[in-house]
Amino acid sequence: MNKPELVRLWKLLDGATDALERLSHDDQGQELLKAHESRIDFSAINGLKNDLEELIEKKSRKQVDLR
């Protein structure tokens, strides 16, 4: 994959983690998360984001701030 594709994927994963975090701050959201907790691995998603960030940096001449 090229760098722009990797950046798009990183941003999609970042949006997913943001959505999960927002759900965790709401009573109804917590119920939804509880129903799926055995299938959602927040730390795995963050790990994947970190791995993508490393790939992006390897493809960059300079460090990229994705946040």
C-alpha cells in the first residue's frame, strides 16, 4: 500500500476508537459495548494503529503527525 492509503486507514481506525470511547461514556452505549465485549478488542485496534503509523513513517521522508 502507498502512504496515502495507509494514512486513510489509520484515520478510519482512529475514528473507530473514538466511537468506542464515546460509547463508553454513555449508559446506552455501555450496554451496547457490553453485548459485544468479547468480540471488540480495543487494545488490538490501538496496536494496529501503531503498526500503521510505523509503516507510514517508514514511507515518509519526515515524521508525520497523524493526530
